[in-house]
Amino acid sequence: MSNPSPEPPPSSSQSASLVRNWITSLGVIIAVGGLFSFFLLLVMDAISTNSNPYLGILAYMIAPGFVVIGLGLGLAGILIRRRQAMKRTGLRPPLKIDFSLPQSRKAFGAFLICATFVLLLSAVGSYKTYHFTESVQFCGESCHKVMGPELITYRQGSHARVLCAECHIGKGAGWYVKSKLSGTYQVYATTLDKYPRPIPTPIKNLRPAQETCEQCHWPAKFVGNLERTYNYYLTDETNTQFSVRMLMKVGGADPTHGPVGGIHYHMNVANKIEYVASDEARQKIPWVRLTDPQGVVTEFRTSKFTNAVDTADMRRMDCMDCHNRPAHRYKTPNNAVNLAMTLGNIDPSIHWVKSNSVFILTRPYTNETQALQSIATYLESKYTGDARVKKVISEVQKIYQGNFFPEMKASWAAYPDNIGHKDWPGCFRCHDGQHKTADGKKSITASDCSACHTILAQGNGPDLLQLTPTNQKFKHPGDDVDGGCNDCHTGGL
């Protein structure tokens, strides 16, 4: 019995047959479909007058993903078919193009045209994808439920025209890559509903303020004194107005631009201030170290803090330690209602309107629909027959929608604001008179009103016209009180 004759060596037609399999065909269909979808969505995004984050996600993330999957399947099909041929014949099918054949030259020409087109679209897509992932629409609207509170408070804040990425990422490829790697877990947490409510702050991996904030805000600038007027309404029947007109001693920290002193003495221009916080929110600071321009180091600590200080726990003070809510500020009910009354959106002549508005805003609610309905029902019951109540209801509901997000448990109560000291400890985290040197000879003074501001006038009516340039002693409405402002003022008072 004669041995079977060996199979002839594979020809160019056999090599071409490697692409003729259902896996490669499926990959080609997916890749072509992805390319068509990308091109169509790219045109739609270009001619659209309104930005849509979901259109951007489909165009610059989903469609290119399908192209990559299709190309991967196509390659996998070729490799699988080649391995099968090797097992069947014992020979390795060649992966080559025979340019002596007209059909090979035509196929290669078609490949070059398609490859050029794909590379062109890839370049455009990569550019658009980069800018899309840096946009406010991507950051705030893609995950609406999670980032909804941040987006709303951002849009009504003082940095509403600054892109999210300018503060959260900054310039350079390094931090861009870090942010996207961090975002991978955020996508996972959002998809599986494992994200915390509310979103915790401060953000641990936030880029230092020297590399973000100070790209626009000049730290060496001498600011001097700024005049401010704060309008309040008491929670009595007539909503008595009480205003404070003052000079804020912002000062500066660079002796080449003005006297060193004031609030901005703390800036990292001449002085280096480090501290240790004993809580995640950085509201309790038992240890502080100051290094002055001459290099003299002074440590302050509270009497109960006897721990050895680990350098890993130390943080160098920067802008964000005081300006910790620069773009996402949640107004307290008290401040929001005061502002609405000052602007005339809530009529101060309506009896008890201040206390009633603040009261209904501070009730616990499970969702926004319940809150808005409760606000309307409560205020209507308090002012039955008063035509002015409709405007009050509308304004109080507007305040709620802009500052309260029950589904995310986000409101002023969840996020301490360290500017000032009225509703949160703020300045008094350190300036409480309790931080002293080891020998007890020096301490971080408990700042009185005149340390950071000069009260020019206070009260209402004619009292606000009686200016005292040298400072007036603060007169608390009603009885005199001791202790920090935030001991009583908690946002709802």
C-alpha cells in the first residue's frame, strides 16, 4: 500500500483564505459598523447647537471601542484559521502579499486607502475624545445622579466659567493619566451603585493648589483691605434686619508688594505652615508648625495632644485649607434666605417669613419631590389667603433645588465651609487660644473680631450710616454671648 502523497505547499489563494472565516467576517462587520457610527456621530456633534454628554460618550468612547473590538476579532479569526491549517497540513501558511498578482496589488491598494481613512478618523477622534473627557458636560452630566449636586453648585458658583479639569486635573499628561486611572474605579462604583452618599471630601488625591489655583490667582499680590456688607434678618415676627459693614483685612504675604499681615499671612509665600488633623474632614487640628522666613521653627499643640507626630500625617497648608469650597458651595438655609430677602425675592414684611422659610428648609426629606410639595403645603398653611405666598413658595423651592440633594445626602450640613467662622469652626480650628508651645510661652492667639476685620457700622437704618473707621465693637443682636459663632449658628439659625 503506497503512502499518501504530501499536500502541495500553500498558495497565495490559500493564504487569502485565512481571512475567510466567520470570526473575521464578524469582526469586519463590527469594525465597519463602528466606523460608520463614529463618522455619523462626529457629524451630528459638529452641527449640533446644544452640547450633549451622551452624544459625546457614544461618539468618542463607545463607537471607537467597537472599532477596536472588531479589528481584534478580525485578527483573532485569522490566527485561529492559521493554526487550524497548521494542524491539518503540518505546514505554516504564509502571511505575505504576492505583488506579482493583480488581485494582490488591488487588495493592498484598497487596504492602504482604508488604513489612511481609519488613521485620519482616529486622529480626529483621539483629539475630540481628549477634549470631551476634559469638558464640563462629561464631568458633570454623564453621571447625572452622582455628580448632579456638584454640577448645580458649580454652575451657580464663582468659578462657573472655569472647566472642571482646570482645578481637578490641571496641566500636563501625568495628572491627566492619574485622573483617568482614578476614574476607572469611579465608573465601576457608579455602575454597581457602590459610591458613597454624600461624596466624601476633602479629596485625597487632589492636585496641590500651587499647581492649579495659583495658575490664575497670583499668590504674591498684596490685597489690602476689602469692604464687605453682610445682611441678616432675625427670626422674630417682623424679621428685623441686622447688617454688618466691615473691612476684611486680607493683606498679603510678600514684603516686596506690601506689608506682610492679615488673612493672607498664612499663604506659602514667606511662611510655611504645616498641621496635623485628627479627623477626615480636617475640622480638628491639634498640632501646627510654623517656619518663618528666617527659618525659625515653632510648634504649637493643644494640651490633650501628646502624640508623636508622623511626617506622613502632616499637611502643608495651602489655599484649599480655607477656600475648601471654591466651586461647589452649598448655601446654608439661613444664608440663602437672608440673600433672598435682601434681593426682595422674599418679602421681609411678611410676618415670621424668615423663621418659617428656614424651618421648612431644614426638615428631613427622602427625595426632591417630597421636599417641594412639603414646602408648598407648609407655607400655604401659614399664609392662607396672602397672595404674596406664591412668590415665597417659588423662591424657597428654588433655594432647596439649588442647595439640597436628598438622594445623594448632599447639603450644607455634609460639607464644612472653612471661610470665616460663623457656621463652622473655620479660622478657630487653630485660632482658639488652645494651641501653645511646649514651654507655654507662645500660643496661636484666639482672634477677636478686630484681628481680621474692622467693623465700620452695624445694625439697621441710620446706624449703618454712622461709620467708625477705627472699628466698632461687635454688638450681637439680643443678648451678649460667649464662645465661638458656630456654637449656636449651625446653618439653620
